[in-house]
Amino acid sequence: MIRSFFLFKTLVLAVLLAGSLHAAEGDTSQANYRLGAGDKLSISVFNQADLSGEYTINGSGRFVMPYIDGLQASGLTIPELTGVIVSKLKPDYLLNPRVSIEVLNFRPYYIIGEISSKGSYPFVEGITYLNAVAIAGGFSYRARKKYVMVKRKDNPEGEEVKLELNDFVRPGDIIRVTERLF
């Protein structure tokens, strides 16, 4: 009985550790994630139904809330945006605003090159580049099937990087499947 209890505890711990490692690899934890155009947010201001709601960040990286002119959200983390909203509400509208923000939908990723169906696809947590290719209809007969070239939103130089098919997609990635030579 005691042995099975310890086995159960070990199994639970292993599952929890695997989940935390997976989240670290995907790097889309809500606290570290940098917001960008296309992200849909749920913002709750405690006891303020007129301020709470769902907001989508537009192409210029902004969104509009009641009582607050356009908020620049692109490039901010959730805690940073929370601080900005609190600072805008605190002096004039509320004494001690309590704000909670959650990303409902991450911005899409894009896939081009030697695949069946090029375009934008909704981001799903934990998706690999091989999964993304499969969702886009699979490789074309000319595709190089060993790696993909990726342009990441968080790369300031905007350079493409060569990534393995089992690496994780990030929101806003532009994935290019290259053509093989022979």
C-alpha cells in the first residue's frame, strides 16, 4: 500500500515536471509572452463591468478601452500591460483598480513555401513545425523535409533561422519550407 502511494506520488510529480518543461520549451507562458497584432485579450477590471471585456490588438499594436485612449500593447508582457492599464485608471477613474488579463487567442502563424496550402493558421499551444506542415496539407513533392526556415517576431534583425521539425511554433512565426535541390 505504501509502495503504491509513493509510486503514485512519483507519477504525479513526473507529469507536473513534464508539463512545466513543455511550457518552457514553447515559451508562450502568459507572463513572458510578448503581445502583438492579432492577439485577443480578456481584460477584467474588478467590479467594473463597463471596463471588462474582450479586446483584439489591431495591426498597429493598439486597442481601445472605455475611458482610456488607444493603448499601445504590442511588445508588452501581460504584467507590463496590467501596470499600464492600472496607471491609466488609477488617478482619474478608480482608487485601487484590480486588473486581470488573459490571452484568449494568440496571433496566428504563417506558413509558405513547398507545402500544399499556404496561409495563416491559428496558433495552438505545443504545436511543432511538423504539426504545422501537416495542418497546411503536408509537404509538396519538392520540399526539403529535414528542417524549416523561420522568421520570428521577437528577432530584431528579422533574419530567418533554421529549425528542426520537432521544435515548437511560436505565435507570429513565419515558417518557410524550402525546396530541395534534387
